Amino acid sequence: MRDFVPDDLMRLRDIGLPEGGMASSHSPLSVSPDGRALAFVVNRAHPETNSYCRALAVLDLASGRVRIVDRGGELITLSYILRGMLEQPGFPDLVVPFWSPDGRWIAYRKKLDGVVQVWRAAADGSGANAVTALADDAETVGWTADGARVLVGIRPGIRETRTRIAEEGRSGYLYDDRFNPTTGAFPKITGEHPRVILSAAPDGSGVRTADAREAAQMGPDVTLGARSEFDARSAHGRAWTTREGFLGPLRVHVENARGERIACAAEACSGKIAGLTWLGDSLLIVRKQGRAHSDMAVWRWTPGKGDPVQLVAGEDVLQGCTAASGKLYCLRENAVTPRRIVAIDPATGASTTVFDPNPEFRNIRLGTSRRLFFTNNVGLDTWGDLVLPPGYKGGRLPLVVVQYHSDGFLRGGTGEDYPVHAFAARGFAVLSYEQTPFYATSKANPKDDNELMTINNKDWAERRSLLSGLETGVRKVIDMGIADPARIGITGLSDGASTVAFALINSDLFAAAAMSSCCIEPESVRTYGGPVWARAMQGQGYPKATKPDPEFWAPASIAQNAARIDTPILMQLADQEYLLSLQAWTALTELGKPVEMYIYPDERHIRWQPVHKQATWERSLDWFDFWLRGKRDDSPAKAAQYRRWEAMRQPPK
């Protein structure tokens, strides 16, 4: 056995979306037509080439054997429409394989030379071929019912708009609502851009626009990246979810094969539903439940035959559950166990591992993890997973807080920038913190995002609520005799970074900080995010550029409070976001405060390049080792780094 190192996280083989708490209405596990096999894409970072190793795999459910049926391709990242603009935050997109009706072939999306194409692989591993060679990204894939054609959904309007923007640049861009200066000095792609369905022969010949009959088989178009509810269909009927209000619970509805509605009034049929699938005449419901919805459970319900019965419940995260060969197959993980494919017996709930993509972890020594619960100042419950170093014997340790979701295998918080188990292996205690529900939900039932944020932002109520929950968790670890109150660090990305900034101003708990994004400041809100973002923020209560309001910003602006912030701050930011940090960074550096900022090229909100993840992890570990443990890496390559950090210990001149 050996201790965990950051490279173990880097080389993790992934199936599905990396963040454990993300429930998708589509499973990454695709069941063959005969129910005897699963197809899925495996993804693994390769830092030596700053790329990813990707493979399409088929798991034979009877034997447990896995065969690779195609290899290669680049990471496909998510795109969606936000405030009318096309956004690409760097987060991986879910790739779902599609079996041909006869079970001999699998079609899936594969990115080559920067464009997402459709490929077809023989299920027996005998070969693969490109189905498309398009200029536009393939967004959706399917087969015609007879298996004679492959259907492909594209949005050519995106490429056409990009071409028009390039042409516009010849005479200069009009600065208007298309701009977000943080992502570049050019207009963003705006608009919905309707989907176009193409039809191709499986060998890649005869690509044409799909006829009406073919297009209907792909289902309705939806806004790119729009939230979709769950929908499960079988010979026994249809089950789907609807949401009760903007942030309300999901409700399960069922219609049998005769089209008759069957009601389910049981608690198991509403709430935080995370999956639906049919197994014979039974509906299997995956949901979050328990205190602060920290557990996951599987319920079995046979419509019209009594109430649902609970099969499985616990802290383990279950993703992508789908039925095959009389069992429920899920991706299962927990704080100290990476994701694997398990089979769940629908009669007993017993779980058996059928494929472990990361067997190396059986020989890696991880620390212990314990779930703690806390209640904040407005009565909202949440939790944190406390991870201790391997072989911990007692005594106080430096503590690092990682935010802001804590589901499944603990990687590095949201964005994976702060490797939990690597910190624990270095001798830190780590509190992996699950942020509290929105403050607004404790006071009202907001009807839309604007009302939600307006309530949250009034007197910085959301930030106060989040900080209260986090401080309660930290103090609990201090009271347990584990955390040294003088050596506590805090980290965060996105909303987690906003919590870091608010904590630096409103709390005295933290001796060092690291941020992967920064910052909500007067200039970032009214200028650097562009006109659309500025108006959105003003609609939620933020001041306009022509009406400065220092009193409004007093609890939350690092720039305005720089004189009294002495906590060392490490900023590691994407080139597409760093403009938002400049007001805070400038104020801190003018006053000689201990701050260091790095900018990563061609990065998004979420870091997607392996070498940048690697650098972020190494520097974060060095930073907290230096400030909280008084330790340094003796590598000559880091000598200049430590000279800068030592200079930060000196009082400003």
C-alpha cells in the first residue's frame, strides 16, 4: 500500500460526468437491445501530452469482461445558452453511445481536430468508421427504427454566426449586448440556432437532410443546455417527472400501456429525484433523501400494486442507473471509493461490483472520511465530509476547507482544483463542504432566477447564510479537537470563490486562502462582465456604474476592504475570467498585501487542460504547506516561488 498522490486523481478513469452530485436525465451506460451488454465511454487525462485517452467500451454482463471497440478523440466539453449567449465553461459533456436496433453496431460522438463527429463501432470490436465529416459539431445521435440510417443533430447557425462575426471584424466590432469582455475582445455567439437533423448511411456515405419521418425519431428540439426532466419508457408504460414551481420538488407521473394515469402519493415519488428506469412492470426511482438530502436511495414501485419499497439507501452516490438482464446497473461511488459499475438486485437491494475502472486504488492508502452535519444561522441544514490523514492518531492538524459540493468520491471540490486526498496525505485535515440550500428558499418560494437572486442579494443574505454554515462546520471540527484554530485554510471556485472573498472580509477564522475565480467587485459587476451581465446584476440589486454605493459593497468588496485583509491569497485563474479579479488584485498589491495571481491560457470557468489541473494542484499544495505547515519543496525549480512567498511574510513598506 502507498499514499495517495495528485497523479492518482489525474489518471482516474472516468465514466459519465466527473462530479458525483450531477444527476442527468441521460445515462452514460447504454443497454444493448438484447439486454446483455452495456456500452460506455471511458475518459482518462494524459498530462504528458496535455490531452485525454478516450475509449468506447462494451461490458458483457454475463461474464463481466470488457472489450474496447474504439479509441481516440478529444475531450468534448459542454455548451449552453446563458443570458442569450453561447457559453462553454470547460466542463465535460456527457457522451451517450447508441446501439443499432440489431445490436451489431454502436454510434457515438467523437471529437477529432476540434469538431465533434459521429462514429460507428462494431460491438464485437472488429472495427470502427467515421459516419460524418462535418463542419458543425454533432450534438445528438440516433438510429432510424430499421437501423438503415444514422441520425445526427447539428446547429449550423453557430458556425454561420461565427463566420459573420469574423467578417464584421474587418470593419470593427460594434460593442453591444453580444460582448462579455472577460472571454475576449469580440462578440459572443448569440441566439438559439435551431437544430438540423441529418441522415447518413452507417458507412458514412449519402449524408443528407433527414426527411420528416426520420427527424421525428430524434424527438423535439430543446434549447442548448436546457434543464430536462426524467422520462422513462417501456412496454409497460411511461414515467416522467415535472417540477412543482421554479425550485420545487420533482413529482413522478406514470401512465400505463393503455394510457391510464396511475397516481403515486408516496413520499418516494417526489422530492430530489435523480433517476427513473423500468425493470419489467416495476419502476425504479433513484432519489436524494435523509438529512439535508445527503443520502441516495433506490425505490421499487409497481404502479397499481401498493406503495414503493426501498431497496438501497446510504451515503454512496448512484448515477446513471439503468435496467438490464433483470438487474439495476449504476455508477456507484463514495468519499473514499472511486466510481465503478455495480449491479443491484431488485429483490434484495444487494450490490455487486461488475466493473472497476480503477483497480489501482485497491493498493492506495486513503484517509478516513466521516460525514458531519450542521445547521446555519437561518436554520438551513447541510453537511461536510471530514477527511483525516491515513493513520491519524489524534492531535490538532491544519485544516483546509474545500467547496462547494461533497458528493461521491472526493476529488477536489467543484472544479476539482483542490485535491482532497492529496491534502490528507500531506498531513492536513480536510473539510469537504456541501453548501447550504439557497437562503431565499428559507424565506419565500421564488418564481424565477431573478427573484431568487434578488432575495439572496438583499443585505448579502445568501453570502451570510453560506458563511454561517461553513463557519459552523469549521468550529465543529475545532471543537472535536482535530483542527488547529490558528491553521485553517479556505479554497473555492465560482460561488465557492465568492464565499472565500466574503469570508476574508467577515471572518477571522482563515489563515490562508486559494481562489480559482475572483471576484464580485464594483467594476467586475458593472463593466468587465459586459452590458447584459451588468443589467442582470442591477436587476438583482447591485448598484449602477453611475451610482456608486460604497455602503452596499462594504461587506463584500475585497478592493474596498483591502487595507484590513492580511490573509495570504493565491489566485489561479482562467484567461477568460481574470479581468474580473483585477480590481481586487490591484487594491491588494498597492497595499503590499500577500497575494499571488496566475493566469492559465485557453482556460474556461472549469479548468479542462490536464497540465493546468496538474499545476493548480501542485501550487495549491505548496501554498498551504508553506502557510499552514511551514514546509517547502526543496526543488531548485521552486526557489523563486518560495523567495516571493517569504517576502510576503514581511510587513508592507
